[in-house]
Amino acid sequence: MPKFGAKSKQNLLTCNEKLQKVFNEVIKYVDCSVLEGHRDEWRQNKLFEEGKTKVKFPMGRHNTNPSRAVD
């Protein structure tokens, strides 16, 4: 059975409880990683400047704490 690595577990902890529950179920059936949950202002705006997101801080769902988005 697949399981999250240490970094994925750490990233998932920055997400809201509902997302944590969903991904803890997903990992039982699908091997996946949690690349990112919460994003701070610097990270969000850097991704915006690179064209990898359409919104600046604090308008992204990743910018809430806990995060309402996961990658």
C-alpha cells in the first residue's frame, strides 16, 4: 500500500482538515505526493511573476492558513 513520505506529510499538515482527510484516503489507493499546501507571500508572488499562477498574494487558496488548496 502506498504511503506519504516525510515531506508530503509535512506539506499536508499545512492544509485544512478536510483536505487532509481526503488525501489520507487517496493515498490508500493511489501513490501520490503532496508538493505544496500553504504558500507565503514571497512564494505566491514568485509563482505569479513566473506565470505559474494567476493570482497574487493573498488572493490564492494556498494563501490561507490552513491552506484550502494542495498541489
